[in-house]
Amino acid sequence: MAAIVTAEGLCKSFARRGSTSPPVLDGLDLELEEGAVLALLGPNGAGKTTTVRILSTLLRPDAGRATVAGFDVVRDAHRVREIISLTGQQVAVDARQTGAENLTMMGHLAHLSRQVVRGRVAELLAAFDLADAAGRRVDTYSGGMRRRLDLAAGLLTRPRVMFLDEPTTGLDPRSRQALWDVVRGVVEEGTSVFLTTQYLEEADRLAQRVALVDGGRVAAEGTPAQLKRQVGEAGVEFTFADPAAAARVAPTLTGSVDGVRVRVATDGSVAHVRAVLSAVEAAGAVPEHWEVRAPTLDDVFLTLTGQVRQDRPARPAEVAA
């Protein structure tokens, strides 16, 4: 699929002249394919929100270039704003108005006709499960309801690209699941989604591709499955009562030992897992616990961000985060 959002060599620094603080963005490259979800992951201060602000025309890069649907985010900023929506970390709705009044106001600000606004507001309130609360003031809404209303406001004009900057921060698990369903529905209707998140499970559930940002650059990018394979394959992990039992079993299984734990790589098939369990039983050591464990995006995050800091050549202006 063609890329609808591109960034090439983006650089941005907020340091004062003479400061030794590292840049927030230091040559960042990425692409969002049309009709897909790209999740941007990274530790605090990695440049995720700065990237979103540049791509949504709220901030100018110091260097590099970015486009949305072929429009340059600096030179054609007004054209970019016509085809995107942005939901930031803070909910941007008026708590003194009702849900319906908020959406109606947003529709008028977007220069939609009264007839279009009326139909679109009713459609979005129903789609976001807010119809019953449409006449209530927003200050009576729960956090999840406010966030859904905020997302609905961003969809009034049917944007081609939706930027979501940590949209589920602070939500309870049920509200987070509901919001994930909303995002999936948005994508099914043809909107491309650029998502930043602190929740690795969120990226795993929603994104076709994940970009891991660290030190102002993309450290790794790919599908969730591809990134997980970078830190190892699935394995059967055993926990024994003492290190001696673990050491006795490990040579038989060709496994790695870490104190009382032994890990054996596996292809994940039932046949191979059964063979590993049989070998442990034959060795005469009974594990206290065992499980089949595949790498997660948490493993990717912790492993690759550590590798980036250790492997990247140091610059005079860089300091450890």
C-alpha cells in the first residue's frame, strides 16, 4: 500500500543556544500506509508527541521533511489541516456544554452545513455509544465517555488521517477496550491512524506496524511479529526448587540456565512442547512451574531501547537519558 504519511530526517531541538541537551528528534524517518495503523512506541522523552505535533502542522521541524497525503506539513499546512484530525493527550471538549452541543459546535467550526452537522452528530453519538447521554453536560461524563466524545469530534469531517496521541492514558481497562473497538471501526471506514501509546498491548492489538523510537530516531520498525522475533523465539520456561535441579536438566534440554530457571527454545508446536516435557520428566527433576512463553512487545521495548543506548555512537552533544 502507498504511504499516506511520511517523515524523512526530522530534527527538532528545544535546547537553548550553548546547551548540551540532546535534540528531541535526531533524524527520524517513518511511514504510515494508507488504511493502516502505525503505532509509535518509546520511553518518555523519546519524541513521540513532538513527532505528532510536527506531522499535524502544530510545530515546525528544524530540519527534514514530512508529508501527509502528498502535502508538505510546512509549505502546505492549510491543506494538511483539511484532511487530518488530532486527538491529544488532554481531552479537548467543553465540560459546560452537552455532548450534542460540543459536536454541533465543532461541526460549525469546521464550516459544515447545518443539515450535515445535524446528521453527522446523530450518527457519531450513536456510533460512540453516547446517544443516551447526548443531552447531559460533559462535566457529568466519565473519563471514558469524555475521551469517546473527543474522538467523535475528530471524526466529524471524516479525516483521511487521524493522529491519536496516547488516547487511552488514564482509562480503566473496560474503557480502553471500548476505545480500541472504536479505533478499529474508524480504520474499517478508511481512515489511517497514527497512534502514540505507552501501552505495548495497545500497539500489539491495533497496529499493523510498530515504530520504536529512542534517542530521537526510529530504532526498530516492523510488524509486531517481526519485532518480537528480533528478541528471540518462543520458549518453554521451567522454574525449579533449587539451582542444582536446574543445572541437572539444562544439558539434557540444551537450555539456558538463570539460577533456578531454565529456558528451552521451541517452535511452539504441541509435539515439540510434549517432547521437552518428556525430557524433563526423564531427567528426574520436577519443576515447580512451567509455561510456554513467546516474546512480547514489552521484551522488544526493554531489549531494543537498551541496545540503542549501548550501540549508538556517542556525540559530544548527547547525554544518557
